[in-house]
Amino acid sequence: MSNVKDKVVILTGASSGIGEGTAQELVEQGAKLVLAARREDRLKELTSTIKENGGDAIYKVTDVTSREQMEELAKTALDHYGKIDVLVNNAGLMPLSFMNKLKVDEWDKMIDVNIKGVLYGVAAVLPSMREKQAGQIINISSVAGHTVGPGMSVYSGTKHAVRVITEGLRQEEALAKSNIRTTIISPGMVETELPNTITDDDVLQGLDTSELTPIQPKDIASTIRYAIEQPEEVSINEILVRPTSQQG
């Protein structure tokens, strides 16, 4: 029997890309999903599809940059399902730009979504997980959290922060013997909407991906499932997943 079955999973950024793929992967394994994103039309469509196929899911429109909305998301999960087993902090932005373009508003948005959104998610679920003495927090970082290149400075900084925060949390919860597992998933190039947020023409011109076939959201989804389905005494702490031909 899959260790994913009947687990209650909160999934942010669920309306497309890795989030949507992960929802489909986990519900096939019998997970109960609480889907969160800002686009209600997509959440409603995904939830309906899951239910039509016999799955169990609810959704809540949520902006991860709001601590109050993240707390409401956790409360919704607890009120509906009575517990939170897993949080997947997947929501993220990637408006790459050269720093001399001074796209400060975009820097702020990345910090708010990629870092604060993760922290607000952790803060929303940690109390109930500690009370239950069990749980798993999966934070989506990036290969860019391990390396940096021109135009990636701020984005790489946010994704490195996700890794550091997650590792610090792992050590704290291991010390507390709370049985809370933490996992960092660092994708390489994936076929998602993330590049659509790039407004710097120089960065766009430099993105030569013609010889690189991106992996699909389902490939990251299966990695997330793998981390969840391990026995409770096994904690998969970090996984990098790249296209085979990706160098950096």
C-alpha cells in the first residue's frame, strides 16, 4: 500500500506547472489534496477533474505573500480533513533580469513569493504538525539555488534561501524529535509558465534553450511523491532533478 494514501497534502502554486502535475500524481496515489493558488478558475477546474475521476480534493484561493491567507489555508485543511500531513511549498516566481536594469519591484515580488511565501507556509502548518508529532514540509527550490549566472542573481538568492531555511528547519525539528520531515526539491529546466514572467529583453535573448529539452512537471511530481512515500523514519532531505543534457 502506498504511504501516500489518505495523507492530507496542502499544495501551493497548484493551478499550473509543477503544482498541477503534483496534484494529479498524488491524487492517483490516494492523497487528499488542499489546492491553493491565486487563479480560482484553474483551481476550480482542477478540483472538478480530480473529483470526477474519484479523487478527494478541495481548493482555496490563496496569495502566499499574505500570512493571514496562509493561516486560513491551513485552517481550511484542518477544518475539512482534521489534519495536515504534508505541505508542498511550490508557488514561485522567476522574473530574471540583469541587476543594472534595477527591476526592484520584481526583486521585491520574488522575495515576497519565493522566500516569505515559504516562511508563511511553514508558520501556518508547523504548530499542528508539532502537536501531532508528525508531518512533512517539502520546499521547492531550484538548481539556481545551487549556482548563479548572469541575470539570475536575485532569483538564485531566493532559491538558495529556501535551501538554507529548509535545512535549518530540519536540524531544529530533529533536535526537538518532533518526527517532522523536511525535503528540498531543486528542479532544473522544466516546461512551465515561469519564463513568462521575464521582462528583461537582454535575458530573454540570452536564454538559448534550443538544444535543451526541458523535463515535464510530471517528472518533478514523481520526485515529490517519492519523498512523501518513504517510511516515516526515512527523511529524503534534498533532490536535484535536471534534464540529462543540462550542464548548469
